[in-house]
Amino acid sequence: MNAVMPLIDLRPPVEDMLSEVCRGLAQTPKRISSKYFYDARGSALFEQICAQPEYYLTRTELGILQQQIGAIAEALGPDVLLIEFGSGSGIKTERLLRGMRTPVAYVPIDISRSALRASAEALRQALPGVPIIPVCADFTQALSLPTAPRPTKRRVLFFPGSTLGNFSTDDALALLRRMRQVVGTGGAVLIGLDMKKSVERLEAAYNDAAGVTAEFTLNLLVRLNRELGADFAVDRFRHRARYNRLAGRIETHLLSQCRQQVSLDGQRFEFAAGEAMLVEYSAKYDQTDVERMASKSGLAVERVFSDAEGDFSLQLLSA
Ligand code: AVJ
């Protein structure tokens, strides 16, 4: 049983972290993509964030998946090919697949071969009855899906965690359009979105009292020092997460505590005292926002599953 799981390798060009980070540091205001948060330490810190009392997102989404799995599976219908952008969210994917009566197969799509292999292997152990067809590809680019092992009624793309909120408005729309294209007419997207609520609760969720989120954000600099040979003085930066009401999103910045310089790739980047570098968006939605985004990307809201307080929602958007 040591055979390596077959993987469909579309050989995506690997993006160059060094040049992307340098480009962001040369912009005004400076910015670094939140996708670089997730090295081993960052992923472990994110797990810790999920256990903080203020960070309600993950436990609320899991609760919806647990309590309403029957209705969710029924809304998806039988003989579904389940697709995921990203390596699979472990327990959420497992919960969904277990609830679906007759999934045709599970197709995780990720640019990282190693992450794809590890998560596909773990899921195979947990759900030996479901065929898994991992595809190594860049899901922001056009791609065609492998042939399903048996006739499929509907392709459904699962995108939990309010990960869409980490994209800019334009990039989020482009991603939803890509999802629409992958599932095809008659298909659907099941997407987890964090809903608008009081500024106090939103800001508390991104500024936990134990300081785990601050450590998570600052770990980005630790990673750039280690992997790119940068020389950020990590203790001279501070985490700040604030809700931008007009944009409808939490915006996380790293604030330079003094005037300082950072060297990277033979270049020097100057930070003013108090200068804010953008490192993350976490957009929040109301149902009108969701309907507008869906219709702009060729999708329509078919069903909404949410917790009793309406804090978080799993939206079934049909293509
Ligand atoms: C898992 C990316 C959706 O934006 O809420 C948690 C990441 N950042 N705390 C989010 C995160 C700060 C999280 N996502």
C-alpha cells in the first residue's frame, strides 16, 4: 500500500516569490500578498488562531457543515464531482464528502505538488471509498478537468473558509468567473463567506487578546528573512488589523515602528516611522454583496446555509 497516488501534473509555472515580494516593496503603499503567510509555522499559527475565542469563523463554518450536512448534501444532489481550489481543507472536505451520498470523485487542484500529495493521501486514508484525482495546476489560469470515473450529474466546486475575502474585489470576481468556467453550465460553487457584523466583533477576531494573530502576521517577515535572505527587524514592526467600513473588509498592515531600511536581493527599501505595509484583506459580505458578486460572475444564489446568528454562510451558487 505504498504506491504513490497518481497525480495529474499540468506543470504550472512556479511563481517567483522573490520578484513578487520585491515588486510589492517597491509600490506605494508597500504590500505583500497574504498567500505568503502559510509556511509551516504560519499554518500552525493559523490553526492556533482558529482555537482563539474571538476567531469565530472556522468553528462557525464547521458547525454549519455538521448541523446542516443533510440539507447541504441534498441541495448538491447525487453523483457529484467535487472539485476544490487549494489542497483541501482537511476536516471540512472530509465532512462534506461523508455527507454526500454518492460522490463520483474528489478533484483537489493546487499549484503545490507536495501539499497536494500530502492532503490527498490523508483524505484517501480517511475516505477509502471516494476516488481522488489530484491535479497540480494554477487554478487562476484556464484548465480542463480529468475524465470522471463514472457519469457525473453535477460538478460542484467547494471553496470554504472565506478565503475569497483575501482577494481584492477584482481578483475575487476573476476567481469566481474561473470557478464558473470550471464547473460549467448546470454546475455549482459551494463557498464559505464571512458575513458583515459589528466592527467590535470583526476587529476582535483579527486582534485576539492572546496575540496569536499578531504573531501570525509578523511571521511573514520571519519567513522572508529565512527564505529570501531579507533583513527585516521583526521587533520593529507591529501588527494592526482594522475594519474598513467603506470597503467592507478587515485590512491588516504591518506598521514600521521607526524609520528603517530593509535589504532584499541587493536592493534597499526605506520605511518611514509609522509607515503601513498592507499584508492582508479579509472581506466581509452581506447577502446583497453576495448576490451582486454572483451575478457579475455568471452565477446565481441557489441556497444559503448559515448559523442561527447569521455570522457565517455557506452559499450554493449555481452556474
Ligand atoms: C483563512 C485566510 C480566511 O482571512 O480570516 C485569520 C486568515 N488572517 N486571521 C481570514 C486569517 C488573520 C483567514 N483565512
